[in-house]
Amino acid sequence: MASSASTASGIEHPEGGSRRDFLLVATAAVAAVGAAACLVPLIDQMNPDASTLAAGGPVDLDVSKVAEGAQVVIYWRQRPIFVFHRGKTTLDALQSKSDLALLADPDSKQVQQAPYAANWHRSIKPEISVLVGICTHLGCIPLFYPDASATTPVPNWPGGYFCPCHGSKYDAAGRVFSGVPAPYNLPVPPYRFVNDTTIRVGENPSDSAWDFDSIRQL
Ligand code: FES
């Protein structure tokens, strides 16, 4: 029988090791897979100066440079942040009753996001999704499948994020499907729009004092 281990967050993981242990072992190998599978255009805003990264300070991204249907990955507090420009078809799928019935937490009741992102699109603007790209099971980096086919990588899945480590599936808002190892939706980091087209990851909107450390599981 598989053993369980408690993590720093208090969540039990029936995989014979803690999530933190797994992160340490798997990050290097899986990050390479994830990075290769994600389309990561070279955008200047993805590369804040070294002192900003070292301090874990806010990171800006001009989302007008992210084409519809594309995703870029930036780093905040040394974590990958997925920024996905969703089109109408994707947004419509997020509201599909048949798809919603397959999700573990379709209404984002678990605190995996600030109140300003606890809506059907889990974001400030519906078309721009901002997620922490770390699987809530054992910490792999999920792969981006904006247009999953009927059979790839798994059958009967509308696309979004797929974690190859143990098969967890998330939709295009980072909402986890029922019956997979991952227990929670992908986290949404604090962020705000500093103008019409630029997001700042690491800061809440001016009317919010949400504490990212209150998140259920990273
Ligand atoms: S780490 Fe296990 S499914 Fe993602």
C-alpha cells in the first residue's frame, strides 16, 4: 500500500514522498520537458533585470504582444507563470455545461486565487489568463495544449494543461478535472493591469490586499 506524507501545506500525498521532495527531484527533468513543449516567444518583457528576479519583485508583461491562441511563460519568484491569450472558442468552452460537470472545483471555491479571479474565467480580463504553472499534485510543470484533439494526449478532454507526470488534466482556466491525482486548480498569482495592455505579476489591483500566502496549495 502506498504511503502518505505531509507537505508544508498539510496536504497528504499518497505517492510515497512529499510534494516538496518530489519537486526537488523532478524539477530539473520536467522543467525541460515543459519548456520544450510550451511555445515561448522571445519577448523582451519576459526578461526583467537580474536584481528584480533575485528580489522576487513584480514582473511586467506587455500582453498585446501575445497573439490570440498563444501562451508565453514568464518567471515570478522563480516560478513559471503561464500567460495565455484566450480566443472566443476557448472562452466558450470554459462555460460549457458538459465540460463544467467534469471539473473538481468549477466555481473556484478553494482559495487558489484572489477574489478578483474567483469567476468563471479565473482572471481579471476573460481573454488573458495568468496562472502559476505548477501542478498541484507533486509540482511538475503541466504542458500546454490549447487545441487538444479527441485523442491526444488523452481521450475526451477539451484541452488546456496536461501534466504528464501522473496524468492530471486542467482546463484552459487551470481548473482541475475530477478523478485525477491533482487535488486543486492551478493557482492564480496576484496581478493587475498597470495600463490597458500591461500586466504586473506580483501586485494586486489597488482595491485588493489579497495575500498570496493564503493560497490553499502551490
Ligand atoms: S505532478 Fe503528478 S500529475 Fe502533475
